[in-house]
Amino acid sequence: MKKVLSALFITFLFSYSFAQTTGFPEDYYKMRATIKKQNYFFDYLYPHIENANKNILKEREFILSLKDNKDLDEESQ
């Protein structure tokens, strides 16, 4: 039980510290013009979204390659 609680606590600390470091730069929050803020929002997020999509596609290709792999034994399928 101690190990589980310790693991949960460490996970919480890690996720909390990660949440503190993510977000938009301070310049974004100082902007008043809505259109400028919108453009900054999309320009900032687009590369991150593209990167996440590439990773998802790689994982999908890997999973589909496992599905089609006929060399796997019965337990692996």
C-alpha cells in the first residue's frame, strides 16, 4: 500500500509541475486585440498539433502492422 501511495504522490507531483510549466507565454496574456490574440493562439498551437498528429499516425501504423503480422504466435495475437 505504501508503494502505491508513493507512486501516486510522485505522479501527482510530476503532473503538477508539468502543468505549471505549460501554457502560453506571458506576451499572450498581455495582448488586448482579439484578432491578434486569435492569430497568436493558432500560430502557437499549430506546430504542437502537427507534431502530435505525426506521433499518432506513427503509432497507428505500428499497431496496424502488428494486426497484419501473421508471424505472431497465438498468444501474441
